Amino acid sequence: MNLSYWEIKSWLTNLDFTIIGSGIVGLNCALQLKTKFPKANILILEKGTLPQGASTKNAGFACFGSLSEILDDLNTHTEQEVVQLVKKRVEGLQLLRNTLGDKTINYQQLGGYELFTKQNASLFQACMAKKDQVNQLLEPIFKEAVFSIQQNSFRFKNIQENYIFTPFEGQIDTGKMMDALLQKVLSKGIKILNNVSVKGFSENNNSVKIETNLFQCTTSKLFIATNGFASQLHIPEVKPARAQVLITKPINNLHIKGTFHLDKGYYYFRNIDNRILFGGGRNLDFKTEETTDLNQTALIQNKLEALLKTTILPEIPVEIEHRWSGIMGVGTHKKAIVKPLSTNVFCGVRLGGMGVAIGSLVGKELADQIIM
């Protein structure tokens, strides 16, 4: 790229901190760094026109895990680890709300519901059997019972007669959240360069040289906040996981309000602007969905439409207005990876589909890696 003296001087010189990724983690990391080091020169590099991964593409669930998800986690994590995961999600959501304000992100605590299909009777019974045990496990965090039973008041079809309900789950407007975060970052004098892909980096004793598709630059410290794309920067513990989503056209007198989980959280839907936003289905073809390709597949989109028409809105004709995909970062463990990769390079990745919940906290923890 043929850069001018002015461009190099104003954007790419004397960089104290450079962050790769302008999603929830990257932006919160930048804000925390600016608070700790007010005079620091901070640059964020973003490969998309908008944040490329999941930060502007998620479903806007302010959640901490459905009962079946928590039980699933207990099969692979200790009780202490699961409690810590839930605690961090709750703390992360509170940090997000404190940072931007509930009105700004249109936070609404309408409650969360877990549905079980007719074919999933055994999963429902397992959740019922363990409900009180999980409530007791989480009582130190919420100070009261988290999960209870409710009848099918929303008139869904082909499901068990009862839901599992939590009053502590909410929803946000993802677009408003990210717009507010971007504005807050820019107001602090932090620079963002879009459509810049980082190809690699090399470290000297006191600096990191960054190679992008457009230019080279040098920074004192480098922070990787690319989550689902982390493996492209040689962080092998993170695998990409595509999440496909659709949204309906407006529906008159939509009676469904809240956030809803189905099939261990592999499907999820909610109300937004008199529409139903519906996503998931990664479990239909895990291998194909282990990708950074932002397209959709007929297999998953057809399944989402079928569930929409047979289960969620069986008596209401609906039209699909838009479809999209986002890229999450997952791995063998649910705990996010926040650590130094070397003396001057740090990462905050593997949010496990909980970016809205823990992104702000991971960003703060990433910035806290610096002790100066």
C-alpha cells in the first residue's frame, strides 16, 4: 500500500498497544487500556468493514446457560468450574450493562425458557431430576432458585407440556450495543482501521512487527481478540464454529416474548421488533460448521424453517426476510483463553458462544495482562 508520510505519522507511528479485532473483546480491551494508560497510543485493526466474527451477528441473548447446557457442562467440567463459568457470565453481563447502560443496549429481562421436543422426553426428565441440585449449586450466585417449571403459555407445538424457566435471562439489541461501543472507543481517541487483515507478526525484545494485507507497522504490545478466527493466528486451542440465523418479517400481534432454548441450546430464538429471530442447527453437521465461511447451508436453513412452522409459530403464516451467519470460537473447554503468548503478545479468545455474556469481562482481563 502506497502510504503517505501523514498516514504513517498519524496512524502507524509510536504505537503503544495494537489490538486485532474490533468485536466486543477488542473494544472493551481498548477501553480498559485507555483507562489504565490515558496517554497510550492505541490502534485497533479490523479485517471487516464491520466486526467480522460474531459481535454484530449474534442473537443478542443476555444469558448464562440453560439447565440442559449446565448439566452437559457438568459431564466434562467439575462443579467448581461450572459455577465459575456461570459466575463469569453473570459478572460479564453486569459489566456490559454498567459500561453502556440498559437503555442504550435496549436490555430487557423478559426471562429465558428451555423447550423440549416430544422426542426429547428423556432429556426433559433428566433436567427435571437435576433441577433442584443445579439450583442449589448456583444459589450463591443468584441468591434464589434459578430454574422453575412453567406451562406452555406461548402455545408452541410438538414439545413437552412444560418449559424450564429462569427469570434472570435477558435480551439486548446487538446493533445498538456495538454501535455504542464503537462510539465510546472513538470518543477516547482510540483509532480503528477497517478492512485490514493481519497476516502474521514477529517479536523483538521490546516490540512486535505486524504484517497486514496493506502495510507493516510496529507496536510495543499486541493483543489478539479474534475469537473464532484465532487459529489463523496460530492459536490451535480455538476452533471456528459457524452459527446460522434467520429473521422473519414483522408479525402482527406477536405474542412470543423472551429468549428460548431448544435441544441443549443448539437452537435458540427470541422476539425482536415484532419479529422472530431464530438460529442454530450446528449439531446437524458439526464438521461442515467448523468453518470461517459466512455463508449458509440448505440443511440448516431448511431445518430452522421447519421448526419455525411446526413448533414455534405453527398457526401463523410467516415469511423469512433475512439470513446470515456469525463465527464463534469454541474448544474442548468452556473457559475462555486469556493469557500471554510471549513477552509482548497476549490473547483473549475462545468465548464458546457466550460473547455477549463474557466479552466485556474477557476484554478487561486481556487488558489486565499488562503490568507496567
